[in-house]
Amino acid sequence: MISEENLKKTISKNLIRYRKMNNLTQKELAIEINYSDKAISKWERGESLPDIYVLSLLAEFYHTSICNLITDQQTPEKRRLHRIEKLISLLSAMVVWSIASIVFLYLNINKFDVTRPWLVFIYALPLSCVVLLFFVNKWKSLLYSFITSSFFIWTLALSIHLTLYPKISNMWMIYIAIFPLQVILAIWFILKIKHQKE
């Protein structure tokens, strides 16, 4: 038997999910169903439960059933599918590293006049981030997107630095140029999280 606390958590999670799927803020939803945004906020935080009338109103508005609003929609099948998506993305990133290893071996076996063949592994860092970013955007995970984007800009800076060093002695200054990008990315992440909570 489900406890009241678990029911509140399930309903709040579903209400947030359906609202975001419809690209609505709490204020916009409040106008649509003629309720206060404070009430919606309480439901979504799990502080209170909407009554059956409100649930039927929301179900009709979202073109779903009350059952879908009050039950856990994360079925084992969906969880399995989510794990498979993550596995595919990691395997795709590993393809980049496999190609880097093949190129490294090829350069060493054929004795090409390349002074720093290990740079292929440095280039693999931002390339694997690009591959991961493609999949992370499909997951719709802001945290993973922020981490992967941050890792991308810093590894890209590292790649440029090591490629041009020692030809350009002050290449370390590229990190100073990258720092404002990281700050902009962090601000974007914070604003996106605040927008999702509305």
C-alpha cells in the first residue's frame, strides 16, 4: 500500500513533468486552470495534494488520465531504455578513443615524422565531448549538459595550447580567454534551472 508521502512525491513529479512537457511556467498553468500559482507550487513541491476535481481538470487539460497523474510513470521498461541510451552514448564516445588509438599506432608503426603523436589522445578529449553532448541533449539533462560543455571548452583550450606550444610561448593565456566562457555557461545553467522550477 502506498503511503501519503510517496503519493505526494509521485503526483508532484508527474505534475512537474506534464507542465514542462507543455512548456508552461507555474504562472501560465495557474492562468489556464484558474488556480493560484502558489497552489500549483505547493502541489509540485509535494506539500499538499490537489483534490479530485483539480486532478480531473489537470488530466483534461494535459489530455491524459487521472491515473497517469497519480501513478509512477517510470516503468521498468523506460528505466531500461534510459540505461541503454546512456550505454550507447558512452560506447559512441569510446569509438572516438578507439580511432585515436588506431591513429596513434599507425603513426608510430609507420614511423611518420610526427614529433608528438600522443596529441591524438588530447584531440580525442573535445571530440568525445561533442559526441556526448549530442546524446546528453537527447536525455534532456541540464547537469550532464553543463558538465560535458564545461569539459569540452577546457579540453579544446588544452588541445590548442599543446598544439601551438612551444611555437607560441604565451599559449597558457588561452585559459584566461576560456574562463569567461565558463562563467557564461554557469550563468546559463543557473538560469535554466530557475526557469524549470517556475
